[in-house]
Amino acid sequence: MRLLLISNSTNFGENYLAWASTQIEMFCMQNHINKDSRIIFVPFAGVNIGGKAYPESYDAYEAKVKDVFREKFGLENFTSVHHFDDKVKAVKEADCIVVGGGNTFHLVAEMHRYGLMDAIREQALKGVPYMGWSAGSNVACPTLCTTNDMPIVQPASFKCLNLVPFQINPHYLDPHPEIDKMIKHGGETRQDRINEYLAVNQEMTVVGLREATALWVTDNKMMLKGGKKMIVMRYGKESVEIDPNSDVTFLLGEQNA
């Protein structure tokens, strides 16, 4: 497989996809994605983009991402799958599949609705390059259960692409965020919620991908890229912090749910 699983599209104060541009460019070069390559974009997580609400937001999302791919990488042959009547065929004819972030529940619902979960998995297992950020990384996992999003719709299933055998929590935040110096966060932390997941899915592993990090999968090897550490969490065990640019291939041997 050829996977680029990015935690987040944009760091605070930066342009869209700015931090991830180097990762995307290197991934495209490594996988021979060029101006003639047919890139299919899956926009279904974008339910409120550019002031447009679903489904008009899909056009706005496509334009937003296409502008970056065209201007930064010279990739013109970029089309959103929502334009196609036969979406499965469009995916199967693609040279690269890109899944954008947003609301994971809506993304998963639409992917199941159009039969894209099986189609994308099939193509990725054949070696078609796949890249996604935020929700697009979450759906590469066995399920959506470690998303941070609100369930604004009910998917037919929580099952996802199962391209990696562990769960990703994108945008992972360390515990105890403060609203200001006087008011402390009173609800569950991100760690509390992940611990709840692990308590009822004790055989699973959760990877916390902090902002500005990504996982690269090339064949049977996986690397952590970016400027921050990744945290690996398992039930009943101490969490493990892993340095950037580490080989994390061992995670590909984790058991599926």
C-alpha cells in the first residue's frame, strides 16, 4: 500500500495545507503522481465549506483543495467524486485517492451510501496511493470510533477502510486544556475519551497523532513524519511516546477489532 495519513490540514495562523505541503509533495513524487495522474477527491466530510452548506459545500471544498494541488504541486487533473453518477467507477479509474477532513460521521455515512468504502479499500490494497487528513486519516482505520467529531448523521455502519489495524485519533491534544487562567476545563479530556474506548475495545491500539504529524505507509513499512511526537495507547499499559522520523512498522502488526 501507499498511504499518507495526516493529522490536520492547517496549523493555526497558516494557509490551508501549508504545513502538509512538503509531505504531500514528497508523497506525490515518491508515487509518480504527476500532472497527467487522475486524482479523485472525496469531499463528503465538508458539510460547511466556504460559507456553503451541504451539498453545495462539496463544490467549494473541491475548489479549495484543487487550488492548492494546482498551484503548489502542478496537479491539474483533480476532480471530486461527487460529480460522477458512477462514483465507484470513478474511484476505480483513479491514479490517486484523496480524502479531505471535516465531519467523520458524515464522511462515513456518504462513503457507505455510495459503496465507496469497499471500492477505495480495494484500490488502496492494490497499491493506488491514498492520502487523507483528519477525517480522511480516521477512515483509514478499522472504525470511526476514535474521531473527535459530533455525530451529525447516523452512518449505516461505523466500519471504515481498515487499511491500518489500529485506530487514529487525529488532532490529538494532551490532557487538561485551559480556557483561560481562571477557568479550567471541567469535562472529559481527550485522554479520558480514548480511555473509555480502550476499556470496551481492550484488544485495540490507539495512535494519537498530534498536529503537524503524519504516518507514511509504503508497502509493509510505516514511518512517523512531522515535528512532534506520536503517542501510542493500549488498555492497561503505559502510553508510549515515539519521536518524529521513527520507524513505526510494528504497529502494522496490531490485531484488528
